[in-house]
Amino acid sequence: MSERQILVIGGGPAGIMAALTAAAGGAPVTLLERNQRLGRKLAITGKGRCNITNNSAIEQIIANLGANGSFLYGALSRFSVADTLDFFTQAGLPLKTERGGRVFPKSDRAADVAAVLQRQLQIAGVRVLYGRRIRHLSLQEGAVRGVIDAEGRAFPAAALIVATGGMTYPATGSSGDGYDLAREAGHSIVRPRPSLVPLETVETWPAQLSGLSLRNVELSVYDGERLLGREFGEMLFTHFGVSGPIVLSLSRLVTGASGQGAGLGLRIDLKPALSVEQLERRLQRDLDAFSRRHLVNALDELLPLALVKLLPQLAGVDAHKPANQISRAERGRLLQTLKALPLTVKGARPIDEAIVTAGGVKLAEIEPQTMRSKLTEGLYFAGEVLDIDGMTGGYNLQAAWSSGFVAGQAAAKFFSKTS
């Protein structure tokens, strides 16, 4: 294998885009993939549909990439959402935009996205080698000279792009190998932690509702009485606590807190479209309409049946008390529970259950215009291995496309200058 080549480690979105872009810049490119096929994690994103990007302005993309999102301003400017849409459309993949700007393949098949990327690599002449788990860098005089895999095989290179992902879904190959490679080159790693991850609760009653999905509710996270964040949408009760889109979005705040957020409070507004006054009138109307029923049988037009059976207990009201005997104080407790159903965070689920890894290669050691290492010549990083993580909705994949493009372009320019 010739030393005059660019190596890309990792066949996920960032790595594939980096390889394609480097090849378009005229460099010979070899992509080293740990698995026996490309895009294994990509194939399960968006519940198997693949949320390719979010069709929104660059400011919104950056805002949804968290505290470090501005690091990618240049990358997002050079390979924008429009460029992502054009890339896939021109590659023959019809797209559609859904609620919230989420972009999916029209087929609703993540496998079609992976197939398009595979075809583009073949067209570009990128050499792909499977079953190569890279363990070490080959370094000389402050520059990368290649890599060594787990079998001891050496792969020489003039430039190297690390796009190995984070530590989520390790079965797909994302097990943190890129962090070890970065450390070999002298880089600092911001502690990896789960982001976009289900939450465990101290309370055990969610297990009684396991599988129940609530739509159009509002979830808030509190540190004592201080509001940390709030999201509106859909959530899910599980045997261990809570999950679903709004839980995953808020989990970034939870896992960023000390002790994985243990002790933080969650409050669920089950009827956010109604003010307290409006909900009180609605509650009284239902109690009046079913005045001779037991309380547990008088609220089934207000909430899902499984929750109706549990609500009186959570509010501290006798479930079998006749509706026409509910006192003002008891009605107040029911109202409080409906507007602020409390839970306590025990912690996040393990990182291998998270959608995205927070933390990664420290951004102060990376040049944002090129994604090159400031410490080691010829070394570049792209995608989730960097200390950037975003909300659900296509933002993380857009970060992968953009950072991969910039890294591939810069590596190709470096290669041409050193040829």
C-alpha cells in the first residue's frame, strides 16, 4: 500500500463524506472500516428512517448543536444544509421534509441512504478495507505517518482523518477507539458521556405505565426550583423511568450536571395547552358530569386509561371516592399533579444506550477552518469524535457531513502540497 495516500478511519457519515471529498480533491483515498459493512449506525438512525439533516438556517443548526456549536460555523458555511440536500438529490436519493424541518429519504429507509453513500464511494474510486480496527498511530517527528491495526498490520499515509464516532451503540463499532488515537497524538479528551439518552427515575411507578406514550405534553427539568430547560412534544414511560423525544433532548442538560444529574427534578405538564384556570374548569366539569362514579372512573375523557388509574394515587386522593364528594383541597392536588407531575432523576441510562456521545476531542486543539490537529501534522478529525453533540432532528448528522467535508478538503490540499 502506497504511503502517498490519505487514510480515513471510520465508515460512518463523517468518514464517508471526508473520503469522498478528499478523493474529489485528487488524492488517492483508503477508508478503513472496523465492521464488515459501512454505515451500521447510520442504518438505525431515525428509527430506521435516517433523519439526514434539518432544513433550517445555519443559526438554528448551530443553536441546536449545543454550547460548542459555533465551532462548526465555518464548516456549516462551506458545506451547508443546501449542499447536503443537493448531494443526496444528485446522487439519486429523493428526499422529503417533515415537521420541524426534519429531512428523510422519501422511501423512509435508512438503508437507501447507506446504499447511496456506498455507490458514491465506488464512483469516486475510494478503496474500502473492512475488518480493520485501528489501534495505534504511526508518528514521526510530530507528524502522522500511518496507522497500525489490531492484527499488527501497518497502513502508511501522508494524511489521516479520524472519524470513528463516539461511544454510543458499541455493537455498530463506536467504542471510543478514536479517543485513544487522539491521545497518542497528544490530544486532550473531554470526558465522554451519554447525550440524547433515556433517564432512570427514583420513583418506580413509571414501570406501571411502561410502554405508554404521551403526546403534546411539556417536560421541565429543575435543579431545586431553578428551571434548567423545558421541551414540548412526545415522551414515553419505561420500566426504568422515561424516554421519548423530549426526554432525549433534555437529557443533554441532565448528563452535563454533576453525578449524571442524580437528584434533578422532572415535572410533566400533562395539559400544557390549558391554563391552570382552564384546566380547573375542565376538571370540575368532568367531576360534575360523572358525579356518581368513583374518581378513578370519572377522568377517562381527560387522560389515557392507564394514567387515570394511577393519577389519584400520585395526587394523594382516594381513587374510589365518589366524584361528587371530592373536596376543594383534593381537587387542588389533582390539578397540581396534572400540571406538574413530579419525578426525580436517578441518573442516565448507560452510554451504550445513548443516541449521541457528548464530550470528545478537545476543540481548542483543532483548527475549525480545516478540522486539522494543531498538535500533529497531517492529522484531521471529523464527526462525533469531536466534542460536539446536538439535539435530535438531523443536527448531528449535518455536523457529520459538514465536518467530514471540511476535513476531506483540507487533507486533500495538504496532500497536494506535500506530494
